Amino acid sequence: MSEFKKIHDRLSDGRDLFYFDDEDSLLPATRKPDSRESEERPPVAQMRLDSMTGEWVSIASHRNARAFLPPAHICPLCPASESNLSELPDNFDVAVFENKSPSFGPALAANDDPEYAVVSNLELGSLRDSIGRCEVVVFSPEHLGSLGAMPVERVRTVIEAWADRTEALQELPGVRQVFVFENRGQEIGVTLHHPHGQIYAYPYVTPRTTKLLGSLAAYGGNLFEETLKFEQGSERALIMGDYFTAYVPFAARWPLEIHLLPHRHVQHLGQLSDEERDELAVIYSQLLRAIDNLYETPTPYIAAWHQAPLVAGGENVRLQLQITSPRRAADKLKFLAGSESAMGAFIGDVAPEAAAARLREVL
């Protein structure tokens, strides 16, 4: 495996902090400690069961007071200075730390009970503690910028951090699924300008993945392999590398939607080889740059890494990247109105084939 230096530290309130250094990094082997006074962590959020859908909703009221688009001189994701005692006590290449205002955790299950979030009769008023973990992944010490504009070598370090944390979080008691994602742009709802993403470790299988497990059961365990072949032979294919294929999906819901699948069956980022991670860094950079080249201003997006859940049937789920954007024109956004929001029935504004052709022009 490639040699990426990883340093484990702790913040003043006991939260985990990890530094992931680029392969050619000149940063020191030790970092400054967190000099802030220790603060009490917020209470664990509460999950409430929606018995109409069988879905859990985490009520995390403490998150309502989190920072909202602070200027650079008080940004919590910039390296700390005398005037800004941030979440990152020292300089870094890539940093990961426990979220100060988590939706899940920091409490974990007392034991690894696979039935923790299972309410078979959907009893009204069912409650659970929102156990699990939420982490923040900071892509750069620079306050402004984007992951797509960074060198491929930095994207490779970010992938290394994602893979490392995925494997670690999957080992925590009570965790059933690990989700790596990035929200980019105020139109998406980003509350910090600093380039960053997040990782959620859920105590249940998410609704989307539950539907996927149902589809796998109905279609068969080769659904991902057949989908890959189907899209590779279509006019929606964007990039076909040695290890990954990127494409606009046949039934794209969003004006801008890109999926990426590995050519071999891996369940999560941690199972990728060095060679696969190297190619992924290149292709992912190309995709992020392409969507920013569509218009004169940066494109808002959500980059979602779907990984296999830790339940029966999860072994058939393949790692998949899904990039979506509500941007349907230079000055227009798609909003989830009545049909999409209330019924979950999407109506596409742009033909997937047309979107793929436009993306190929800017790749």
C-alpha cells in the first residue's frame, strides 16, 4: 500500500482528530495541541420512527445553533491562529475530526445489536438514541477553493482519508452503514465556505439503500454488473478507465447527474487497491472540473459515495459514486416541488443523453 502519513490526536473536549498528509508532505510528524478550554459536548440526538414509512428521523436540535457562513478570520476549518482558535490546532494537508454538532453520536451501542433500530411492528412513538458517528473531512488549509481545483495528489490523499475512516467507522458497535459525502455550494445548503465534506456512520440502513436491497432481491445479485455493462454500451458513458466507468444514468432524476462504478465488485472505499485509488483520484478530479466548466460560475453539487451496509444482503452492494446538481441552466435551479417532495416521483428537466453530450464537451 502507498505510504500516507496519518497522525491521531485529540481536541480539548476529547473528540478524535486525524491528520492525513500528502505523500510528499513537508509537515512535521507532531502537531500543536488544541489550546482551547474544554467544553461540554451536546446531548445525543434522538431518533423517532415514522410509522407511516418505517423510516427513522434524527432530531438534533443542537445543530440549529451551528456556525453559518463565517468569514475567513473566524472560520472553524482554517488552521488555528492567535485570533482564531479553530477546530484545527495546527497546519495540515487533509484533516478529519469528530463533528462538534453531530446528528449521530458520539454515543455508541452498548453492544453490536443488529436489531437496535429494528421495530418490526412499526409501533407508534418508537424512540432510539441517535448513536453512531459524524466526522468532518477538511480538504485543504486554504479557506477558499474546491476539491476539483486541487492537484490530483491532494484528491488522492482525500480518498485515502475516506478509505481509512470508512474501515474504522464500520468497526464501531451499532454502526450499520457508513456514508461519505460532500455538499458544495450555498444553493445546496452549505454552512461553511471552506472546502470540506462529511462522513456519517448510521445505526440503521438508510431508506435509499433499503430500496436498493429490495431491487437486488428482485433483479438478482448481478444488478451492478449488468448495469455497468448497460451504461458502458450507451451514449451516456463519459469516462471508461481501467478500473472505473463514469456515466449519466439512464433514469437520471437531476438536470446534472453522474454515476461512477468500479469494474470489480468492492463494497466500500477501503477495499480499493492502490492502483484503483490512483485512477479514481484522476477520474474524480476530471468529473469535478467538468461540472465546473459547464458554466461561468461554480456548480453546486452533492457528491455521495454509496457503500454497502453491514447487514444480510449487503455483500451484493457495490461501491457507487453519485454526483447530483439542481442546476438546470446558468441562472436556473431545479427545486423539489410537489411531485418530488411529497410523492418522491421525479420529473426530469433534461434528457440524460443531452446532459451526457454536454459533459463530454467539457471533459
